[in-house]
Amino acid sequence: MARVAVVTGGTRGIGRAICQQLKSDGFSVVANYGGNDEAAQQCADELGIEVRKFDVGDHDAVLAGCAAITSDIGEVDIVVNNAGITRDGTLHKMSYDDWHEVMRINLGGCFNMAKACFPGMRERGWGRIVNIGSINGQAGQYGQVNYAAAKSGIHGFTKALAQEGARSGVTVNAIAPGYIDTDMVAAVPEPVLEKIVAKIPVGRLGQAEEIARGVGFLCSEEAGFVTGSTMSINGGQHMY
Ligand code: CAA
């Protein structure tokens, strides 16, 4: 029976490309999403995968959502923590809510999903967790103290949990995407984005599929010796 993979924020952008990759790699894929029912339905129809709506920042909702996936589809062997939001603004304009929502969803979501799925992976002796960090968690970014802190936290979370899973066949890794051609990046004001792209050595935005291929590798059998690592996929913008 195919292993079950859950991708949070999996119905659009990078998450959707990850779902497509993992499906073509032979996994039974479930895309979680938070709000956009129309995009979720389209994703389900086009990719032929299950979609499940729950808020990854809500601990109880995640436990219930993952329990339902387990009983309806099977034990979760792979989690890709991809769900994330931006609430950009310089610190003096950033509200507490902008700070808290980004921490709750982007970093809290990783904790909640791990609480729901990591114990079972350990018991069964196999698992893969891939957390989607960011170049901006590695290098910082003007106007993103909330997002950079949450993404930086993801990198620490990854290295700590990797140590806890290593003896049980559960690998935990991160991917740090650079600027990828998604709705999230399209929301950056054009003159600002132009300046950012000008600093990318490869000379263009990345494609979601280029992140997805990295996730596919980290979820494979062959990647069993890779744990606690961060794969930077950023066109050379930050060499970490
Ligand atoms: N470094 C130094 N100064 C900067 C700067 C930078 N990187 N960016 C802007 N400034 C300066 C501007 O030049 C401007 O100064 P002047 O008035 O002297 O010209 C001043 O800061 C204010 O800039 P804005 O007019 O842009 O201010 P704003 O309040 O309208 O907007 C902002 C601020 C929301 C942070 C906006 O600059 C912005 O959206 N920046 C992009 C942030 C970003 O990169 N977000 C990434 C989103 S995608 C993502 O996060 C995915 C991922 O993982 C990569």
C-alpha cells in the first residue's frame, strides 16, 4: 500500500507542486488547506488527490484533521510543512496580530503537525518530515521580522526534531526556497521585487516545481541518511 503524505498549504503555489511531485513518486497524497475552497476543489480535480480543510495553526484542529486522515486513508508517513503566510511591514508599523498570526501559522503549524504525526512515525520506524523554511529565515529581510523569525525558527525546529527521530528511521529536513514565482511573491510591490530579482545570480525567480523536486528527494527511501539538513534552492541569492 502506498505511503500517505500530507502537504500543508498544498492546494496552491509551492504546496501544489509538491503534491504533484509526491503523487508522481507513488505516494497517496493529501493536500491540507486553510481557506480557499475553490482552489482546493480545482487542485483535487486536476491532481486527483484528497484535500482536507483545517487551520494548521490550531492545535486541536490539526490533531482532529490528522486523526481523520489516518482513519479514512491510512497512517501518515510523510509530512511536508509548507503552509505559510506573510504579513509584511516594518516593525514600527507591524501590529501584534501581524506578528502573532505569522508565528502561529508558519512556526506553530510545524509543531502541531509534528505532534499529530511524529509519534506514529517513530513507532512504525519510518517517517519523513520536510519543513519549508525560507531564504529570509536564513538571511533576514527588511519588513519581515515576523516571517524571518518564524522561518528561522523552522530551521532550529528541524535540527532539534531530526535528533529525536534519527534512531527511529524518521528524517527531518528543511528546504529554504528563495524567491519563487507564486502569488505570495507576486504580492511584493513591483519596484521592490525588481530590485530583489536583480540580486539573484541565476537572474530569475524560481519555479515551484524546482522546490518540489527537492522535497521529492528528501521523502525518498534513498534519502535515509539525510537528516537535520537544510537544502537551499534560491538561484544563488544566499549561499549559506
Ligand atoms: N533595505 C533597506 N531599505 C529598504 C529596503 C531594504 N531591503 N526596502 C525598502 N527600503 C527603504 C525604502 O527605500 C524606503 O526608503 P525611502 O523612503 O528613503 O526611499 C523605505 O525603506 C520604506 O520602503 P517602502 O516604501 O517599501 O515602505 P512601505 O512601508 O510601503 O513597505 C514593505 C515596506 C512592506 C516592507 C515593502 O518594502 C515590502 O513589501 N518589501 C518586500 C518584503 C519582502 O521581500 N517580502 C517577501 C515576501 S515573499 C516571501 O516571503 C517568500 C519567501 O520566503 C522568499
